[in-house]
Amino acid sequence: MEKVEKYRQLVKQVLEEYASYKFSSGEIEVMPIFDLTRDHYQVVSAGWKDERRIYGCSVHIDIKDGKIWVQYDGTEIGFADELVKLGVAKEDIVLAYHSPFMRQFDGFAVG
């Protein structure tokens, strides 16, 4: 359980840092959203740029069975690599956006 709690803190840390960056134009809010009971973590952007509505999830991470599951990473940062830099073992990170077959080749956990 101690490992899972550490992973919760690290995921929140990297997502809060990412959410602190502001768009250079428009009125767009970047919000970290954490479901601490079910271990779901996201960053969502919502607002307006000129006359165009902006809304979407840029990152979605879950913690399941003692592993960090990167469900979606639509950023240039690479959150799996950021978590590795903070001490998370690659075998505890699943790139869930890769097919189960392809995970054996990505250098991270298969599931």
C-alpha cells in the first residue's frame, strides 16, 4: 500500500505541474481532476479561443493493481518518462494506449 500511496503523490505532482501551464492565447482553463477514491487522474482544458470552443482531456492516468496505467497522453511531455525520472520503475507503468500485444515491445509493463 505504501508504494501505491507514493504513486498517487507522484501522479498528482506531475499532473498539477502540467496543469499550471497556461495557454498563450484565449481564455482556456487547464484543470487537474483527481478521483482519489477510484485512482483516476486527468487534466482537462476548457474555454474559448476567439470564437472556437476548446474542450478536451490531454492526460488520463489510472492506478490499478499497484501499477500506473497511462490511459491517454496527448502531450509532448511523455508522462511515463516523467514518472520514470521521479523513480517509478518501468515495470510498474503500463502504456494502456498501446494494444496488449504491442506492450511487450514498448519497454514498459504489459499489464
